[in-house]
Amino acid sequence: MDSVSSIPLSVGQEAMWTAWRTEPETPVHILPIPFQVHGTLDMPRLRAAVHALDAAYPHLRGRIQRTPDGPLLTWTDAPRIPVAERSISLGRDEAVRQAWQRPFDLEAGPLARVHVLHGPDYTVLLLTAHHLVCDDASVPLLTEALRKAYAGQRLQPADHSGPLTEFARRSREVSDTPAGDAHRAHWRRFLGTDLPRVPLPTGGDGRSVMYRADVPPALARRLRDRTRELGVSYFTALYAGYLVALRRRTGLDDLLVSVPFHSRTAPGLRDKVGCFVNMLPIRHRFKAQDSYADVLSRSGSEVKDCLTYGELPLPAVMRELGPTGSAAGERTWQTAFQYTTVGSGAGLDVQRPELVSGDDHCVLNPLDTESSAGFLPTLMVREDSTGTQVLWKDPLGLAGEAEARAMVSEYLDMLSEIAADPGRPIAPVPDAVSAPAGPERAEAGRASAVEPEQLRRMAEVWQQVLKKDEIEPDDSFFTLGGQSLMAGALVTAAGERFGVRIPLRTLFEHSRLGDFTEHVLGLAAPTAPIPDAVATDVPLAMTAFQQRIWLAELIDPSVRNHVPLAWRVEGRLDPGRLRVALGRLVAEHEILRTRFVDDDDALSVRLGQPWVPPLELLDLRNAPDGMMDWLDAALRLPFDLESGQLLRAALGDLGDGRQVLLLCLHHLVIDGESIPVLLAELDRHYTASDRPRPVVQYREFAAYQREQRDSEAWNTDLEYWASALEGAPADTPLPAPKQPEPNGAFRIPLPEGLLDSLGAVQSEHGVSWFMVAATALAVTLHRWTGLDDVTFGSPTANRNEPRFAELLGPCLNTAVLRSRVTADSTVLDALLRMRGEALGALEHQTVQFDDVITRLSPVRRFGHTPYVNVTLNMNLLDAHAAVLGGTRLTPVLDDSLRSENAKFGLTVTMAQRDGDLIGLVAHRGEQLGGEHARELAGELAALLARFPEALSEPVMRLG
């Protein structure tokens, strides 16, 4: 039985983790295991069986944890594998595809999930696991374990951590020590340096393609007879047939095909669920006048030799080939050949496993398995009790369906020729495919369409990453010495330089500097405001801010993260044009059509279709309070977060040519800094809807935040916050009423001319009025609580990256401000200390507040956010005047509405308006009563009113 709850990563697992960090939203290295259900599936029993499964194989619910000694797979305090049941109107294959293609978060876990999909005429049981914890050879083990657990049998505990740890240790030993010398020598000798590229057709439309055909039983029998005559295996004949078919399709006599090696040779691995597979690049050179028998004999020997040295992980093979040979990084990702045999054992027909519960039972019929393990088009041949099937898989839709049919047909023809007469010469290459113009050849030597200045800028990025000088447009990343880890660094650096997010695949498909630059610039080209067709349910990344407020609503449904906005309109807005502008705004900005889905406690973010927000027309000529009634109702009405429609709009007629524009959005899609952007974009679509412009989407900001986690600045900032908050109180006590009261909000009675009176303090001590306000709040909290150490939060805009300055979407982070005083500390001491705290917060914004909480692990209380349950907000969300369609919008809002938005125990909001400092207090009634809240606000206002005179007074003995 497992005695530990974490294991090191093997070399292959760490490579998967590295790829995920580069493109976390790409559904690669995911293994779907779908079954069509015939009969009745007992959902409570299924959930119990899955829970037994994750107890028996706890690493399936693990996550990657970064440590100073390297990444670990840990399952400490891991949640159970989620089981979701959904009714869906899509066709079976599309429903399964959408479910399994949802990416895993490798650093959050778990790394497996279960879906039961009820369609119009089908039910599918879908097990999905990340390849990091499960390979193809693990599937029968998992299926058998599920069958036993469903039947009520107890799964025997076993030691998984020991064998998996030993496998990881051995992979690194072979990769990094003399123990792998013989392996490395084999691959250097066998592969050479000038590796071929397989120029498969690229006429696909990007949609995943699977094409299945059966090998006729008579052909299979003849083929087996021939292999016995020739003394080779059935696998060898199937593999050789693919080589010959590839030769005919590409016109090449030098091919490289990857073959999986299931590394379960070590004792104790045969019955373990995990990731032990290694992809081996097998090179085959055809000779003049080769017969089929020659190809079978030579290819069989090549595979056998390579399997002998199959322990060396593929990343180590690539590293061994050196600068020129690292071009294999793109070659081995061209195509793969998989061969699987599925039989019966232990009373289980894994082709049609039967789930039995008392007198009820159902049969699971396995469906063709799509997956994207990082490879492009793959030919899979599967043997089972029903015969031999051929499955062409093109998960990225590069070659397309027509090529899938042609390839499978060509393959079956080659098997027929082998079976008919293996001694005859192999089929000649058709003239039409002689000297193919694959992507690499087409790129070489052609004139670049890129401006010289853009090419120079990109070349600087390449020179920095590759440590090379004088890189020419025709130079390939891989022939210059680029390796897989460098690829991630290059696309990140290039993306930052050119302001776009570059898929890692772009570098593999366009490896030459000139072509890569052209494609990167294409990513930055402006798109039409409303696309003709938009894919639905595209998975998106979620920021830490979004996750935090979403979870807050799930935990406490009374919390309303609504943002109410109201403007008086000077002039007249046309309702029809305003509706069109709102629709175009939603279509262009993905954040306004983003769906937040709670899928059995697994939160996912999806992209929805464009929609046109309904525009309510209000007659307010005889109902002046109707504007506030609409806002009040909009605030009280929850948004359906799964709908992707988190915006409400109304246009009110006040009479005498006056109007009011009312909006209410969810904080998941907007923040205060976004409001000017929202109005500017709405004006653009209202006045000139045919003027497209490049739009930075919110998913780019989310991806940027993820990328920041890998930076040195992120680690530095995290250490700063861990040190700054060491020993700090996680909660500032507030006097809760004996009986919960309603939430409340009211103005702080600040005197006029306050900003002018603070000017001398700001100038003399080099502080901003925010620092003064923060010090006044801190001093009030010290006196109010009697504590010499208090913390409170303050939102920060987090828009330092120039390309996100005009982004529509919430970019907020939260900084924690800490104030410590002694018995003799004066208000000036507190001010100077707060100045340092505020500057430190501004200088260390890379790390997110949630990461700070994770690092510090403070004691939590329900309804209280650690460190920031008291918050100072320096930005009124509605303080934005604007122009819309020739009219002038002046913000107006009843402050009492903000009581509905009380997210923290106490929120103090201050802003500069018309030369005066105004303030607002909002409080949660169950944590702070209205009377005490007004007392606190009064003390704060009194201190600010005489702040210059109070600087020399001790904090704890203020008059």
C-alpha cells in the first residue's frame, strides 16, 4: 500500500509538463476512454466505483507541485476524481470530443475525470486521463478495476509510489549518467544527423478527423500465413505496410515514423497504471529494387534493435543528436504508427465489459478513441476478438478527411500486395508525387513577404534565445541548434515582442526565420468585428481573480459581484443603433460571451456564440425613481454564469429630450479600468461599425498571467510577499452585531477642500493621497481594534503590460497593506511605513493574491477573505464621463445601491471627483452593524480632516 503521497517526474512526464506550461489550453497529451452504454447505468454505484478507483490509484487525482528539487506529482489532500452527468443535444462523436478535449490543469489537478453523456439516442461513459498519469497499456487495467468496483468487489491496495518512483529514477539515470551510454550511442548511430521530414498533405480545415476501416478477415489470414513463411511477426507486416504506403504518398525513400514503446520491462510495472510509454523515432531507408520481403526483414530488425534501446526517453534522444540533429524535434512529430492487441482475461471481455449491479447490468461498447498525445496524423491498427481494424487519426485536422480515406485505402492495398507476393518489388511511386514540395521545401529559398525591419526584430529574438549571430531568413530553428525547451522560450519571447500569443505548433510547422516571422505577423493582423462563424464551447483560460470571485459566489450565493453603471445622456441615442452596437461589441470582445460552467465542481470557462443583449426601453417621464428601480432589480437578480450573457442594458426616457443609459455587468467580465474601454468601444461600433481594429482578447491576458508564473520575477515577488506578511494577522476583527443586519452603504462625511489641505503633507513627505488615505484607515483600525499589527487589502489595476492597457475584462489583483505600530509610533511614523508598504506592493505585482494565500496558508473563516476582509478601494466604478454617438454621458449613481455589492466585511472607497475627495463605506451586516460602521467612518473622517496637525501625535493616544 502507498506510504507516500508524492513521486518525482520521469523525463517524459517533465517534458509533458513543460509543453503544458507553454500552451495550457491546447488539448494535447490527453487520453479519452469512451464507451457506449447499452442498458441501465446506476449513477450512485458508478460514483462509488470511481471513488474506489481513485483510492486504489491515487496518482490519478494528483497535480504537479514545483519544489526546489524539481517538480513532483503529489496527491496530498487531493479531491476525488469528478463524475459529471450531462444531457446534451449534440451528436455522439461531437459530444465526446467536446468533453475530452477540455484541457487539464496540471498544477491544480486532478488528472482524471469521468463523464456520463446522455444524448438524443445514446449514453456514453467517458473516462478521461492525462497521459502524464496513464498510457494506453493502463486502459485495460483501469477498465477491469472499474468493473470490479462497480460490482461491489474491493480493490486490493497496492504500492504505486515505489514502482513509479523507481521508473522515474531509472529514466533520469539513463538520460543523464553513463548508465545510458550504450543507448545514446545506438541512437546517434541509427538516426544520424540529417533526418528526413515527412511532407504529409496539409489540406485539412483544422477539425479533428478519424477514419476507420476493417482489414478483411481473408486478407488478415493470408497476411499471417506470409509472416509465418518469412519468419517475421504480424506487427512487422502491418508496420512495413505503413512504410510502403507512406513512400507512395510522399515520394520519399527516407522516412521517419514514431512507434510507441511501452516500457514495462522492469519488475512490478506490468500491473501498474501510469505513464511508461516512450515514443521511438524509427528511420527506414528504402533501397533500389527492394521487395516487400526485403522491407519486412529490414524494418523488423530495425524496430527490434530500437526496442532494445527504448529506455532512453525521447527528449534525451533529441538532445543526443546535437545541434544539427535537433531538427528531429520537428521530424518525429510528423506521424506515428500504433499497434494494439486487445484480448480477454480474468473473466473480462475488454471489448465489451459488463457492469453488473445485482440483477441489473449494462454492457460498455468501446468507441474509436481520438486522442492528441502530441503527434500529428497517426495510423493505428487494433486487433481484438472481432478482427483487425485500421484507424487513421488526425487530431489537429492537418491532412483532412479526404487524405484520411486515401491513406487508409493505400495502406490496405499495400497489405494486399504483401499478402499476395512478398517477393515482388515494392510498388513504384506515382509520377504525381515524385519530388514532393513539402512545407520545408516550399519554404526554402522563396522570397520573404516580411518587411526588413520586422524580420530584424524577430531575428533579435532568435539570436537571444539560440545564442547565435547572423541568422538568415532561410535558417531553420532546429538546424541552428534549437531544442524543445528552447522552442517554448522562443515562442514566448517572440509573442511578447510582437504582442501576440503564438502556438508552439507554429514553430514546428514554420521553422525557418522568414516564414515563422510572416506567420507571427499574420497572427497580429486585424480581424473583422463580427466573424461569419464562431466556434462554440472553445475552452478558455481563467484568471485567478475570476476564479476567486466565482468561488465566492458558489460558497455564498448571497454575494453579488454585479457592477451597476448609469449615465445621464446629453443628446439622443437611437435605440436601434445602440442594439446593433451592443451586439457588435459582444461579438468582437470574447469576454462578453464567456461561459462559466460548474461541471460537477470542476469549474471550466468556455467561449459562447455572439449574442445581442436585449435593450430595455424605459419610460421614466413620470417615474423619476424608475432608473434606480431598474438598477436595484438588476443588482438583485442573479446572472446565469453558464449562459455567457453577463450584461444587461436599458435606455430610459426622462422627458424633455433627456435620456439615461443603464448597464449592469458581472465582475467576471469587467472591472473599473475596463469601463472607459467599454464606452470607447461602444462608441466605435455605434458611430462607425465598419472600422475594424486589432483587439486584444482577455484569453491573452489569462495566458500572460500563466506565463508569468514561470518567470524569475514571479518567484522573487512571491518571496517578497511571504516575507512581508510573515506573522501578520490574517483577519482584522470587526464588532459583529448580536443579530445579523442587512448590508449597508453610506457616504463618509468628508469636509470640502480636503485635497487642498493634504497638499502640503504630500509635497513634504513624498506621498500620494492614496498613501494618506491608507494611513488614516490603518490608524483608525489600530485604534478601533487595539491591535498593533493590522492588514487590509487594496485592488491594483495590474495593467503594466502595454498591450493590456485598453483590454476589456477584469485585470485586478489585490495587494495586502500591513501596518505595524508601537506604543510610541506617531501618525507620521505610520505614514512613512505605509509609503514603503505601498511602493513595495507596486513593485511586486507579478504574483497573484491567490498565490500569496496558497503560499502562506492562513487560517480561514467562512465569509472572511484572509488579509483583505477590510479593503480600501481607490476607484469608483462609475466615475467615468464619456462620449457616445455624439452625446455626452455623465455618470450618476445612488450610493445606497452599493450595499448589494458588499463583498468584504468592510470596504472603504475613495475617489477624486470635481476637485474634491469623496468617500463611501459598504459593509456586510452579519460582520459589522450599521451603527458601528458609522462610528468607524466618523473617526476616519475626523482624522483625515486634521491629518496635517495629527502627524506628531502617537497613534494609540490620538485626541
